[in-house]
Amino acid sequence: MAVIPSTRRVRVRSKAGKQLHAGPFAYGVLILFTAISLFPLIWTAIAASRTSGRLSQTPPPFWFGGNLFKNLGTAWTDANLSTALLNSAVVAGSITIGTVLFSTIAGFAFAKLRFRFKTFLLMLVIATMMVPPQLSVVPLFLWIAKLDWTNHLQAVVLPTFVSAFGVFFMRQYLEQALPTELIEAARVDGASSMRIVWHVVFPVARPAMAVLGMLTFVFAWNDFFWPIIALTQENPTVQVALTSLAHGYVPDEAVVMAGALLGTLPLLLVFIVFGKQIVGGIMQGAVKG
Amino acid sequence: MASDLTAAPTASPDKGGAAPRDHAEQARRDRDERRRKWRSRFYRWDVKGSPYAFVSPFFLFFAAFGLFPLIYTAWNSFYRVELTNLDAREFVGWHNYTRLLQDEFFWNALKNTFTIGLISTVPQLLMALGLAHLLNYKLRGSTFFRVAMLVPYATSVAAATLVFTLMFGTDYGMINWALEHIGFSHHIDWRAGTWSSQIAVSSIVIWRWTGYNTLIYLAAMQAVPPDLYESAALDGASRWQQFRHVTVPMLRPTILFTVVVSTIGATQLFGEPYLFGGTGGEKGGSAHQFQTLGLYLYEQGWTNYHLGRASAIAWAMFLLLLLIAAVNGLLARWLRKSQ
């Protein structure tokens, strides 16, 4: 790089360094993939608005029918969806609060405070990201059976209440977003650590907390493996309820699709409102991760 | 700090003892002194202790719900523990493991996990790389494309699998209908065949995760210094050559990261095959043709009630992950060396 004379380099920058414009090919491919991404969801809505009889005919329907509300109603009562949606909201909400709060304070400690074993503990956090939940599922199940927590929501909330990814994510963010001088200044003014967290860290961390919160909510809402073991049909989350709907003896496919639609809709709404921020959050987490 | 504390008490008697009317003054000064002492003690305690207080919730929860169960799983794997009677435990030594190694369904599940992992991860990451490259162009509506591609990520395993199961239907499914239109006369029974079912399950995984990986690659691409492209263009590199010789090498750490994450995800694959299998999905098809290790664990533990055996499977999965991590580490070293 250094051998290139500077005058020449400046002239070249205007040409080659410029971001390339997308051609028709790029647009074509992107539109195709966008369609593939969105199609199954749109088709869920179409199938949910038809009858099961119509779905077992060719060609498959490509436009909406008139049975949407009937199917939604059947799914609502058959799969206990009112309880399920409420449960999912409680579970995902609690996990989000726990994860965001504990990740922020732990991330702050790892980013800006000095203490012994810090590097070791941080390595431990990163290592735990590798351990899949399936490895601890048997003892967890034995526990909740012993505590009589089967069917209780805390059985689903507590095991995922903190997240290693969250701690790491907040550390990466606070490392650069929070000036160390700001903490030192607060210390000189006699602020305790709790006050610093409340008045300095939280305000600075707010954008990252929002992103982490949304990612955690999506994850917790969609979690499948553990809820299906820990909960039963009497007190399900949405994912558990959908499973039972599909595993009925004679599943009515239009009703199953209506259930799938209801289970996805809350998250889609979150996505329509906050999609841009979630995209930004994933990209931000990726660069530093 | 320490010199302040020792200096203050010696200073007060010779001043305060001079006149009796200074008693109130003396008391006030003592109080201030105590407060200052306490405050400095609190300060030191706060600075030293609060980092631990801040990281402790994570570690407490992790110890209780991550580490302890993991070790306890190992313990359980040496016992016969039945779901029907949790209190009757019987020590059986390595029996659960030896039985596992003789079980054809374990090897079958291991093989399926591997093949499904391969045919879902490789195309997914390759497509993500290409899409990220396209999204990295100057583009109208780039935010729209990004959000739209991430929508599948927000869809749950359950909802996505139910839709795909319907689309992969044998007689009236949309995919067979479309294939018929491009010349396939014979309807594929997606759930019955080994390859067809594994492709169907993989397609759900690919659909859900391609957009996510695309964004991760895009982020990494945007961090590549433009100078590198300049000098490549100067050397006469075509766009494709720039992609191959600048973008991909610069993205190596990110690619490695996504490979690791996807591999871990693939080892744990459960929801997609479980729901794709319909009623009795834990078997992964009538002939276990798409039973993954996750399904096998669930079947042994919660359908056949052998929790001890399920624990042994969990530890086999853990060893597998360690193996993957080791291979990965070697691969990373080799990549660095070859550079």
C-alpha cells in the first residue's frame, strides 16, 4: 500500500474505492430471496383462511378464502391459546428482564471494573455459550419433578434467566460506549457503585439494552426444547400449544395454520415496529463478537 | 487514605482538650471522624466488592441451572433412573454407555445429525455469504431487504415446521405440485425417504437461519477497509477476484464463528425433525430416517422413560461438541498458518 504514490492513490479512490451500485442481477437475486423469506408466512395466512378440504386439493390455494376467523376461533379454543399466549408473554417478558438487567451489570463489571480472576471469569462466560441446554435437561427435569414445578412457569423461566451471550454482548458494547473517565468522575464525586450503575451505566447502555431485550424476547418466545419437557397441555406456552394442535389425532390443517399464525403474529408485530433496530443489533453483535 | 485516618485522631485531643466549652465541637468532630472512617471503609468495600456482586447473578444462575445439572447428568448416566419411579435408582456403572454403543439407533441418530447438519449448514452459509455480498452494494431499499430476510429468524420452530410440513405434503403439497409442473411426474413422499426427509428438515433450518447469517457476514464486510479493494482494483482484479481474494480472507474469523455456531446448532437439532415427524415425532420417521441425537435423547428419556440412558446420550453429545471444538481449533490454526 505504501508504495503507491499519494497523488495517484487519491485519483484512484474516486473510482475504485467507491461503493459499487447494485445491478439488475443483484436486485433480482435479492428480490427472489426476499420472496422466499416471506412466502411461507404469507402462505400460512392463506392456508389459515381456507378449509382443510381445500388444502387437500391441487393446485394449492394462492389467495385468501373466507374461513380465517372460524379457524382462528377453533385454534384459539382447541389449543388453549389464550392461556398459551399469556404464558408466553409472561415467560418471555421475565426472561428478557432478567437477562437484560443481569447482563448489563455483569457486562459493566467485565468492561470497566477491576477485580481478581476477571479474565478467567470472562473466559468461563464465553465457554458457557458452547454448552447446549440439552446436556442439563435430565437433572433439571428431576428437580422440577421433585419441587412439583411441572406445569409452573418458573420451571421455564429460571433456567434461562441469565445469558452468557447477553453478558458478552453488553461487555463489548460498554467497553467502547462508556468512557472510563465518566466512572472515575462519578467516583470522585463520592457515588457508590450502585449509584454509578443507575445514573451512568444504565443511561449509556440503553440502546444496547433495548437490542439485547428484543433478541432475548424473540429467543424466549420461540424456545421449544425445554418448555415441551417442563410444561404440559394444561399450562402451555405457545410453542407447546402448537405442538399439541399438530399432534392431534386428526389434525385440521387449516386450523393448525391458524394456530401457527397466532403464535407468530406477536413477534411479527415486534418485528414490524423494531425490525431496523434488531437488524442493527445483530450486525453490531456480529462485528465485535 | 491511610495517612488521613492515622493523622486525624492525634490531631483532635490537643486541640479539643484545650477548653471545656469545646465539648460540643469535640463531639461533632468525633462524629465527622467516624462518618469519614465509615465512608472510606464503605468506599473500599464498595470498590472491591461490587464487581463480584455485579457478576454473581450470572454465575449463581449458571452454577444452579447449567454447571451443576451438567455434572449431575454425568452422575445420572451411571445409574438406572426410570421416569416412572424417580426414587428407585440403581447403580449400573458403564452399562448405559456400553448399551449405547451397541444400539444401532444411536449410530443412526449420530449419522443423521451429521448429514442433516452438513446439508443444512453448508448451503446456508454459502448463500448467506453471497447474499451479504449483494447487500453490500449500494442499494435502494437496503433496510427493507435486511429486515425481510431476517423475518424467518423471528418465526418459531413450531410455526415454521408446521407450514413446511404442509408444503411438503405428498399428494397435495405445494412443493410436489411445483415439481410436477417442471416435469417430475412422480410425487416424492418427503417424510418417508431418508434423503427426501433429511432435505425437507434441512430446508426448514436453511429458511430460518440464512438471513441471520447474511447479516453477520454483511456486518463483517462493512468493516473491511476500502483501501484493500482499491489496491486490488489497481492490480486489475475483477469483481469475482476481489470477492475471492479480499472479501473471503478478511471474513475468515467471521466465517469460522458462524461455522462454529451453526455446528453447535446442528448438534442440538430437535424441533424441526420432531414436528416434521408428526404424531410420535420423537422417532424421527417410521424407520428413524431423520432421528437426530436430540430426538433420540428425548425418545429414550421421555417416551421410553430411561432417564439414565438419556443422560448417557447427553454426555455423548457433550464429548462430540468437545471434539468439534478441538477440530475447529486445529482448523483455525491451520488456516492461520496457510495464510
